[in-house]
Amino acid sequence: MTREERVKQLHRHIAAAAVTAGAVVVLVAVAAVRGYPVPGASGKTSTTSISQETAAEESANAASQTDNQISALTGNTASAGASSTVSFDTAAASVSESKADTIANAVNPTTVQEEIKNTDGSLDPSNYESHLAKAVSDPADFWSGAPLIDVQMLDINPYSRPGGQMYRVDDIVVHSTDSPNAPAQNIRDYFESLTDGSRSASSHFIVGLNGEIIQCIPIYEKSYATKWRNYDTISIEMCPTDSDGHINDATYQSTVQLVAWLQNALGLSSSHVIRHYDATGKICPRYFANNPDAWTQMVADIGNEWNTISADGGRVS
């Protein structure tokens, strides 16, 4: 099946689900209440910079990840393909508002890029929620006091830096790579090399084996790290020392400092610092997903660092 045929098939599934359950109406209403862009609301045609094939993949992944919840709500087990999409939409009206937001953005993959950019393509701070507006309007001031960061932005491309804009950040997500002892630079260069469409992957930051921090994507743009949560999360990849996902002290301390600083700058509480595991169920970061006490300690260490930053007059909202 060609890419065009797969995309058309996805559209047919979504349309069928809407006719069957009418749930897309509910999803659009929830999205509108929460202030998310709604397809067609502005009279514009979506110009998403993510390839439609990737958007379709994210939608399918979202459906797969929520099958258990859907089964509990509907009494039916969602199957693959079209029936999975139907059950996915049908159950949406019954799930929490937060989850409905997630589903709406997964089933109706859009970009807010057209909505928040000026006609000349420049960024308009007034279109971002307050916690990101400063990063757009006055980046020098926003990044003041941040830990040392090596900025190496990826080139915009469909597979690692799609260029789609986020206008809100709800969570900071901590990950670990699947490449033991690989330096942060290698991981960044791997993201840059993804040009053939074999997969999509990236993160906003990578914390290396020596505690170095590389930034790959602006914090107001999507990364390809957390499936359907890419639209409202900042992702940080840690470089592990072994296949069990252990993190050395240098990597750990730099991650704690970076997360605490971002948490402070964006006005987020500790409950908004989560593992990839918490967002999608993937065993990542591997060691901290398998050892919840270690994660609890890390969150506590981040909180202590945050307290130090705020006590020094940092920006807290």
C-alpha cells in the first residue's frame, strides 16, 4: 500500500468513527474548551509540517496504547485497523478531559504552526501560553541562569525536527536512550541523520555521559519522543551506562539541574515532571521505570534543586 493510500485509509477510518459514534464532535468541543486549535475553526487548511504518514502512525500508536482503557469503558476489546479507530473514538466521550484532549489531538493530528505564526512566518508571543511567551519574546532573558547548554539545533526535516509548534507545555518528560555508553553527540548526530523515513526520533535535550547538555530542538517546537504527547511536552534523553539503563552521577546531576531549571522557568510543579513510562507506558527511562523508588528520589532531588533556584530569586509562576 502506498503512503497516499495509507493516509486515505486513515481518513476513511476517522470519518467512519465520526459517523458511527459522533464522538469526534465531543472531542472537538473538548479541544475548543481547552483552547486547542480545531481543524477548520479558523477557516484555514492545516499545513502540518509532520508527514501525514507519521501523523497516521502516531494516531495508531495512541489507539493501541489506550486499548485497555477503551475495553473497560465500552466492554469491547478494540481490534487492529478500522475497528480499533472506531472503539477509540467511541470511548473518548467517557474518559477524563485530559485524556480526551490527548485523543482529540491524536485522532485529528494537526499543527498549531499556522495558528501561532505571523503571516511573515515570525513567531508571535501573544499566541503562546504565558509560560512559553517569554521564551519567544525575550529568549536571552528567559534562558538567563540556565545550566550550560550546547545548542546544536537539528535541521528542520520530517523525521526528527518537524518544525510543528507547541504553544503550551504541560509536562517535562525524562527518557533514556537505548544505546549504552553512547555519547550525547552521537545521539544528536543520529537524530540529524534520520532522512530516509525509516523512523522518526528526537528530543529537545540530550544529557551526556560527562554531564554535557545538548539542545536539539527549541522548547516551543515538537520533538518525536513521546508519541501523542509530543504536542505538549519537553523531552530530555539521558545517556545510560549499560543495558539496564543505569545513569552515572554526572548525567544524573546535570539532568536534575536542567529539569529543575525548566520547571522553574515554565512555572511547573513537581507533578509535571514525569517519566516516558508515565506518559505512554514504555519502559523508559529503563532503570527508573523498573525502580520506582529511584524515580521518587530523583523527583525529590529535582525538587531540592528547584527550591535552591527559587530561593535565589528565580522566576516562579
